[in-house]
Amino acid sequence: MDNQINEKANPDKGYMNPYYAGTLLGIVLLLSYLILGVGLGASSGTARLGAYLELSIAPARTLACEYFGSWGAQPLSYYLVFMLAGVFLGGLISAILSDRCEIQIEKGAGCSSKKRLLFSLSGGILAGFASRLANGCTSGQALSGSAVLLTGSLIFLICIFIGGYMAAWFVRRQWHD
């Protein structure tokens, strides 16, 4: 796997217009509030998938667990599980329809594939742990909280962007090709 642009991708098929995509996301968020009475997020879906897997191995332990047990014997019966599956399937369908579906490791020339995978896995585990520790993920906080104009969510969103720009300084050399 190398770092070259996908030569098989169809150059005539671009990505969706970000304003159109943002408008559609806003409509989905609005419908979520109107129909379900709650906003969007992602971390609960993966946590409930973990509860389901543990439930299939050790049901008594899982149901007695303070964290997983409160979800009962059917942890997958929750709207965010279906949203998580829809996001994955929607992204996959979009990639297939635009001829952009190829397994590859995207990285800069100064970063080995092994290092990139290790960083990605470490970052994913850290973000997943933190989102469950905080009882919510950044997408839920930024999208759902900001949509209802929560002061904490708006401050959080500003801090995420500032933190991202500050952290980019440390890793930018990995992407200069």
C-alpha cells in the first residue's frame, strides 16, 4: 500500500457539496429532535455493540455490571445503534457509487504504514474511552448541543478547533510530501 492518489477513482465524480451535505445533516438533526426528542451522537452505539458482544460471552456478568447492565438484555435496541450502522453503510455506499472504494493507508511520506496504523488505533481507543467517560462524544456535543444553543457546547466547539490547530503544529511534518 503506497501513498499515491487512487488511480482507479473516477475523476469525474467529486465529493458531495459540503453546503448540501451540511444542510442534509441539519435536517436529520432536526428530525431526530422532532421524532425522537433527542439529538445525534455516535459513542453510545459502539458502547452498546460492546455490551452486546460481552452479553453473548458472559450474560450474568454483563447484566450485573453497573455500566452495561442498565441497558438490559437487548442493548442493540437503541436508536444510536441504527444511526451508527446507517453512517457506516451510507459512507460505504457513497464510496462505491463514486468509485472511491479501495483499501489503503493514507499517510505522509515521512510516516511508515505501521506507525500510521499504531497512531490511528491509539487515537481511536483514547477518543472512544474519553467519549464514554464523558458520557458522550464530540459529534453529539458539537452537533446536538450547539443546535440547541447550549453555552457549554458552543465553548467546547471553539476549544476543539483551537486544540486541533494547536495539535496540527506537532504532526504537520508527517504530511509534507
